[in-house]
Amino acid sequence: MPAPCILAVLDGQFVMRADSSSIPDRDGRGRDSVRIKSNAAYDSALMVLDLAHMPEGCATWPAWWTLSANGPWPVGGEIDIIEGKLALRIALEGLY
């Protein structure tokens, strides 16, 4: 079975999806995921995220963060803007 499409443009909207249909091999690397990355560093920026839906539930970890030019914490700085994770039986979401 081919892997599901997790990136698409539908009705003029960019869509990123979690793979919810394939069953990963127990010893494999896990499910496919999506990461958007800029190689540029900015001193200041206005970032706008317009969400129609954010994944929730088991095996999802939706996040949007910024990193300093020095890299991620603890070497550089990190600002978590959206962070969601499933911790044991509790789903946690944070919007900063």
C-alpha cells in the first residue's frame, strides 16, 4: 500500500496532515511527518498562522517554534508558539 499523502493544496489552502492510516513497522523509524524550515535567520519578524484545524489525540505532536541562529536549546534560544503533545492519558495543548 502506498504511503498516504500528508502534504497537499486543496481548494487553495495548504494542508499538512498526520499519517493516520499506515501501520509502522515495530522496529522502524515511525510515521512520516512534516517539517517546514527556513535556513535564514531573522532579527525581527511578523509571523501569521491561520489554522482551520490542529491535530489532536494519540501519536500527534503539533508544534510551531522558533530557534535562534545558534541552534536549539540549550545552545541557543527557543520560543514555543504552539506546542501540543500526548502525555500518557492526558492530551496537553499550549498556545502562547
